[in-house]
Amino acid sequence: MEFLFNVIDRLFPDFSFMWLVTETKRNIPLELDFVNEAKNSEKIAILLKDLEWLKIPRIYWKYTTKRVLMMEFVEGTSITDKEFFISNRMNCQEIANRFENMYGRMIYTFGTVHCDPHPGNVLVKKTSSKDFYLYLLDHGLYTQLTDEFRQNYSEFWLAIFRGDLKQIQERAIKMGIDEKDAQLLSCMVTAKPWSAISRGLENRPKDKTVISEEVRECDSLIR
């Protein structure tokens, strides 16, 4: 892998990919260490203990080693299974709100980033006609943000919602992003065109005509 990326680095000097090699070398041993995963699991359970609707499977330490992870068995539905939620009369908006709350709390409050948030790792279990649990799985790899980066990233998002173009640029620079790439980063993290961001997402109209125009703008950028 390192040889391949060295070749790519020589062929495309304007693009830096070697950081992937460094990150992979550092993270693979952590992913394969189940004691590390068990500790991460218990750590995040403590950090988010006030979210009563969030459940982290319990670890059975008596049977857990670096090669074997024994944990509580849980059942649920993938968080992307919208048809299931609708057929069971579950509130899709509230499911999305809780998911956002969970990850927002991790990132913006504690600076702790769960590095594998695919749909199979977040399950939803209906507990009553109006309530449900979220189960967060796979705690093998986390990244801890510095307080400085966490603060700048939080302010960066606030600037996006407010349409504060000066702050967007200033916070991006503080995170190590070139001034000329601040707008591009904003579009990437929001999946929105710059015309929508510059108006401020909190003031963004929901008119279908405007949304259609934004889709066309995104399409033109991709092309």
C-alpha cells in the first residue's frame, strides 16, 4: 500500500495522499484490539449517559481479550430503513433529531468522533407506540479533536447557518484550510451550493423553485 501511494504521489504531485498511509498504519492496530474497542464503548456510554434513549451494548469483561469481544446482544432496525419506520408509525423526524443530537454532542461538546457511522452501526428499536431507543455499535475507532479544533469547527458551522461569510473564511483558515478553499469546504460539509450558504442556512427558503435551482447549481459544479 505504501509503495502504491508513493507512486501516486510522484505521478500527481499536486495531490497529497501519503497521510492515508500514516493514518492506516496508526489505526489498523487499534481496530483489531478488542480491549481498546471495549474501553471506547464504555467511555462513550459515560459521556452520553444523559441521553436516556441512547443505548450502548454492555461489555462482558470476563470473556473479553484483545482478540475476543463479548458484549450484550441487541436487536434493532437500521436507521436508514424508512419503510419500516413508516409502516410501524414511528416518527422519522424524531429519529433523525436524536441521531443528530447524539453525533452533535459527541463532536461539538466532547470532541470525540465515532469514525464508522454507517447505517449498520446505528440501530433503532421501538419500545412503545411513541418511543424508541437508538443503539450505537462498533466502537473500534474514535478520533479525539483538540479543544481548539473543536471550537473552530463549531464556530465554522454556526457561521454557515448564519451566512457569515467572513467568519466562514476565518474559521476555515484556523482549521488549516487555504483561504481560497473555504467556500468549497462549506459546500462539501453541507452538500449545498454556495448560493444557499451565502444566504444563511437558517434563513434558507423551502420553496420548491429555489430548491430546484440549487440542485441545478450543484449539478453544474459536478459537471
